[in-house]
Amino acid sequence: AVGKNKRLTKGGKKGGKKKMGDPFLKKEWYDIKAPSMFGVRQCGKTLVSRTQGTKIATEELKGRVLEVNLADLNNDEDQASKKIRLCIEEVQGRNCLTDFHGMTLTRDKICSLIKKWHTLIEANVDVKTTDNYVVRMFAIGFTKKMPDQVASSCYAQTAQIRKIRKKMTDIMTAEAGKVQLRELVKKLIPESIGKEIEKQTQGIFPLKDCLIRKVKILKKPKFDITKLMELHGDGGDDAGVDMLRPENDEAVNTLTADVQAAAEDE
């Protein structure tokens, strides 16, 4: 077997095996700050490798998209059927400032709505908000039985469905096209657009469970740090604590005291 096992004669493998350390030793934790339209501002943490050479940690963080349940963001279990997507736009110190990036209903919520003997109606539309975000919204709705109905099914005719779909897109365009993105998010949380659709389609065919199923952000305007800071208020944590003790009675504003005295004289 001469000349067969060449590698042994050449003095081991070239370069030898590289010793792998624990990759987590090179990583740092950053806090995620949600925008001020949500109740809980501190909504999680994220990992990133430390700055090394040209790979800067803050640049690696920007553009990350996080999915958080709305129940966690607002401390309200009734909103557990919505998931909010947040995108990291800016890093300040150890805080990652995020902006709204989309919304979806959870799968189990949608599955719980779909039933036999009903017509499901869906519509979607692309809208530009006043602050130049292009948003695609998807609505969903179901036909409703009348209170004293005997027939097992309640199907809408195709013409009615077309009218309802037109109404849905009109309402979504009107509701989203006249406001900024942050106002739109405030409308999405209590599902006010869905209620509006239900109300206005009553004359075509009564609907129930009208919801905005999904919201995607297709285009964002040029990044503006001042807008983002407005969205985050003044950083959130350093606002100071509310005064717990009541104000002293003698410390009434002198002007108020004068006004009260004048009132008593009269």
C-alpha cells in the first residue's frame, strides 16, 4: 500500500482544526422600545454580535422585524387575537426604537370565525396615508342570519358580494387615506374600521365579524428621526415619577386665591 495513504506523511491537516468558542460570549442584549401608542413600552430584548471591524452592531440591528402579541403590548387579554409587527428603525444606547410594521390576526382567531352555511367576503386595498406610508389592508366579513330565520344557510348573491366588497375598499381607503400611520394603528386596535363596515353594509346584506385581517406596510417614506422621536415621546423611562402626596393647601396659586377672595366678597 505504498503511496496510498498520502495524508499521514504530509504532517497532519493544513491549518489544523479551528477551536470554536461559545458564540454567545460575543453577543450583547439590547432592549426593544415599542411606540407610544401601545401601553407597554418595554416589550422585549434582542441579541446582536458585538461590533467587530466593519460589522457595526447598531447597523446589524436596524431593519429587524419583531412580532409581538397586542395583549402583551397593551396588558389586555381581550386583544390576544392580534399580532403586531414592529421594525427597529434606530438604536440609541441600549435601546432599539421601533415603528409599526404590520398587523395580522392569529390563525386560531380566523379559523374560529369560518363556518359552514355562511358566505365569507374578503377585500383588500392599497392606501397611502398622509405621512406617505403605503399600506395594504385586508378585510374579512361573514354574512349573518336573521334573528327568526328558519333556513339553515344565509348566502349572499354575487352582486351583493361585489357591492359589499366595493363598500369595504371604500371605507378602508377613506379611513386610512386621511390620517397618519399612528392614527391608523389607533383605529386598528379597537377594530373601529370593521364596525364601520358592518354598519354601512347593513343595507346590502347584514354582516358579522367584520375585521381587518391583515395590514402590511409596502413602502415607507425616507427615514426621519424627528418623526420617530415624536412617536416615542421623550424616551419613555426618564419622564419622572408622579407626585404621590397631595399638594399642600396653603400652596394654592396666589392668583387662584385672589379669584376666590373676590368671589367670596361678591
